[in-house]
Amino acid sequence: MDGDGLRLNMNLLDYGILALYFVTVLGVGFAARRAIRTSVDFFLSGRSLPAWVTGLAFVSANLGALEIIGMAANGAQYGAMTVHYYWIGAVPAMVFLGIVMMPFYYGSRVRSVPEYLRLRFNRPTHLLNAISFALAQVLIAGVNLYALALIMQALLGWPLWLAIVVGALIVLAYITVGGLTGAIYNEVLQFFVIVAGLVPITVIGLVKVGGWSGLMESVRGSELGEAGLHAWQGTGSTDNPLGAHWLGIVFGLGFVLSFGYWTTNFAEVQRALSARNMSAARRTPIIAAYPKLVIPVVTVVPGLIALVTVKGLGAESGDLVYNNAIPLLMRDLLPNGVLGVAVTGLVASFMAGMAANVSGFNTVFTYDIWQAYVRRDRSDEYYIRVGRLATVGGVLVGIGTAFIAAGFSNIMNYIQALFSLFNAPLFATFIIGMFWKRMSPLAGFWSLLSGTLAALATYLLYKGGVVPFNSDLEESFWGAGIAFVTVAVVAAVVTPLTRPKRDEELTGLVYGLGGVDLKGDVLTGDRVWWRSPVLLGAIALVLAVVLYIPVF
């Protein structure tokens, strides 16, 4: 390890590329401002965007610095098992969202995920979800801010606090000005910038280790050994790098955690709600599933390259923690010019991730907390102003929560703990309420609350040493599973004791009661067979299975 630690040897060309990116992003924000006339324009892009734009924004919103830094860290720490987060932990849920759940979201014309819960259950369930979602978004925004600060610290040698504040101000500027449209069009730009920044790391890294076969030989000789090259071998027990049983992977990650994140996380669903019609809304997450299938090439593979080329990687603290796998590779592998593109890609990934959190937060705060419970029946201009102030507030709180994330050596472990706490019980409440019309409003509230408390108790008992798990991630899988089962049990107990809603109140909200029109707003171009959401989704699922074969 050289004396400069993580400091990158940037030159004028590299800084020029980064500066050009900042100017472009702010320009997009100001251009989007002209399209904002109503609150629906500000918070949902006027429901006017084509599927390819919302699809790329959907995947880009998830492709934050958290994903890039965190999944490369997991690649180095857990090896090929990290691909579970993509092929079983994302793609099936994205397809399910597009085919099954988007018709209810888009068809009911709700402006947010919590608003759906208000219509399906009652106002207490709505408020509980709105508050928990807002809290989750500022915590996750803090993770993205911290991830950017790591890059800025490496890049410029700035102290952590200064990097966090400067990064927050850049995102604040273009969301406050351009609303969701500014965020979405920047996310499309950021998708291409992120990929352009990460591909050279993979290509140059593979050349350095002697190609794919050389990488596999090196991983076999590392502390992970042969197990680092397989996704499913050893999962009949917990004797594997992830410390997880296949049941935890399939049920905890593949079902509860991933479906909870992709189908009920409004920071993602908001992109599909901004699509121009039902067909485009349904195709949004399915289009996003295709790039998601191959993203491990630029996240997990660099993690493996870092494992075998960076001596001492995996320290508890300092420059050699797993979180620094990507910055260390950038320092060691990339020439100037390419380095500028890679740094810009990482900065773009942070901004995409945080923008998704903040735009989700400002919408839910404005519509589901402020308008619903504090100030009703005000003008559109008033709510746009509240949304802009909420954006400022969300970013300021995110700055504070960034310092919480700084206490974790692998930020992906922290984020999975947050998902098991907030998303898993919400998904369980959602999916049972969507398919079981008898589930009562009171059952909705008590199920959501008890599931959240069960996940929190599991996490605290693990941290307190009372309940042992093999790894932080195994705890997340089990915490999510326990939350789901708790919600189901409470719903089954409370529902028979309480009054359900009438069928006519649930039309368009519950499976089997009608009220969802899949064809009414279809455009001529959407009728072609290859734009069928069901066909596109089926192909994505087949590809996810096929990709597992080489690393089984």
C-alpha cells in the first residue's frame, strides 16, 4: 500500500470530464423546470414519459453508489454468491411488479405507494407507512452520501464532512429546480455514464489477472478458495462464504427482501408511475430487468479482481476495508482520462441513487404527510413549494444519516438490514391485502406494525449477541422472513375479528374484483407482440436461470 492511501492521481483532463458532467446535470435540471406547471408535473413528471426513459431511470435509480461500492465489496467478501442479489434477488421481483402489481398502482391513479395503502386499508396504515418510508429514504440517502464522500475523499483528499456537504448540494440543486423530470432524465444520462466508468475497470482488471481463467485460478488461491466461484454449492448448509442456507437465500432474499424492495419501494415505483400509459408503466421494471441481468459484470467481477490484486483487502478499518474495492482498483489500474470517466461514473451513481431517495421522500412527505394530515385543500403552487422545502429538509437529514453509515465497514450489510426492517413487512402487508379481499383495515395496520417490530427485534437480538447468525446478511434474510411470517399470522388472527371493507370500496385495488383497464389508454405502437409485458418478463426470467449455469 503506497503512502497516498486511496488518493487518485487525477490530472486536468480528468477534472475537465467531471466538471463537464456537473454542468450537464444542472443544465438538465434547469431545462426540466420549464415543464413544471402542476404538482403532478413536479412529483410524477405529468405521467408523460416513454417506457425506455422510465425503464432506464428505474434501473439507474437503483444503481447508486451504494450498489456499485456495496456490491463490489460483497464480491470481494462473498465471491460469486453475490450474483444472488441480481438473478434471484431482483429480476423475478421486477417482472412481478410489471405484470401483476403495476396495473393496480397505475390503474388506481395513486400518486404514491402509501396512498395505495390508504385506499386499500385506512388512514392509520397510510400514516404508519408514510412515516416509515420517509425515515427509510433519508437513512438510505445518507448511505449514498457517505459512499460519494468516500470517492471525493479519495479523489480530492477532502475531509469526509466537506465531501458529504458538497455532494448533497449538487443533488439538491437539480431536484429542487427540475423535480422528478429533472431527476429521471439525469438518471438516464447517469446510466450510460456509470456503465462507461465501470467497464474499463473490469476490462483492464481482467487483462491484469490473465483473463477469466486467470481470475478463477487466483480466486481459488485466495482466502475464499473454490467456494468463491460458486453461487449454490455449499448452500445445503451454512458452510459457504455468505454463511446462508439455500432456504434463506430463496425465501429471505429471493422472495421477501427482493419483492419487498422492488414492488413496494416508492423510490423505484415512482419511475413507473411517471410513464405515459398503462403499457409503458408495466414495461418499465421489465425493461430495467435486462440491464440488471448483466450488471454483475461491472460490480461483482471487479470485487473478485480486487480480492486477488489488492493485498490486505478486508481490513476492519482504514483504506483496505471492502467498501474501497472499486476506488482501489481505479487507483491501481486506470490511466488518466479513463480515470476521469470512472470517477464521473461513480459520482453519477451516487447522484442517481440519492436523487431517487430524495424525490421519493419529497413526494411522500408532501402528498402523504403534509397534504393528508397537516394542510389540506391548498393550491398546487403551495404543494410544489412544500415539495421543494421537503427536498431541502430531506437532504439536510441525509447529511446527518451519512455519518451513521460511516460506522459500517460494509455498507451493503447496513442497507440490507434497513430493507429487512422497512420493506419486508410492507411487502407482506401489501401482497396479502392485494390478493385477500377479506383482510380488514385494522388487520392491515396491526400486521404492518407487528411485522416491523418483529424485524427490529430480530436485528437488536442479533446485535446484542442473544441470537446467533453466521453473518450480518444472514440476519437480514432471516429478519425479513420473520417479518413476513409475523404479518401473515397477525393478518390471519385479526381479520376474522374485525370488519372488512365492502367489495365496491376495493374495486381496482384487489385482485379479482375488476376495475383495472389494461388496454384503455394503449397507444398504437404498444400493440406489437414484442412489446407484450408478459413476453418480455418471461424472457428475462429464462435469462436469469441460464446465467446461473456457469457459476452454479
